Amino acid sequence: MTLARDAALNSIVRYQFAANAREVSEVLAHLPVRIASELAVELDGCGEALRYDGISERAYYFQSEGSTLAIWIWNDIDASEACDLLAFIVNRGTNVTEVMANEAFFVATGRLVSEPRTYRRAH
């Protein structure tokens, strides 16, 4: 997948930017089915969407503007932490930055992005 921007900012946070409709379609095609389901409709109606995938332990924040799509992804996060993280992002009401993404992770988990989780969920 070739995007205008795709950067792992650290071991937790990833930022992707799809600059046109073709790239947006590629992003949606690579998401887990549960995450991608009806996402385009929600983005069209609201301009933003939040998702959590418990299998991969990832939280997603999507923000569209016209035919572009910004995607923020946080790894190594459980469901309750994801709720806190995504609420933090939405309540800020501004565009997400790397600093804000890292801060949201800390607020939600009590860990810095450089600190591994001390427990693992039973699968």
C-alpha cells in the first residue's frame, strides 16, 4: 500500500495519510473487516470515526476532509484504555498531532509510548 504518508512515530503510534480517493480505498481494504464495516458511511456523515479492534489490540481515529483521510493508530492497548484514549482525542476538539497522540496514550494507560505493558491479556 502506497500512501502520501505512512509513518510509525514510535512503537505505539502510527500515522497514515491518504491524499485521494484511491488511497482511501486502499486504507479501507487493509483494515480488519470489523473496523472497515460501514466506516466510509460514518466518515461521510460525521467527518471522523473511532474504532477499536480487540483482536489486534489497536485503537483507530479517522478524520476525513474532502477526499483525504488521516488515520491515527495506537497499538498495545486494551478496550478500556482505548475508550479513554479516544475520548481524550475527541474532547480536545483539535487536529491530532504526534505530541497529542503520545499524550492521549499516557493519559489512557499511565504508560509512556516507550514503556511496554507489564501484563498480557489471555487469548
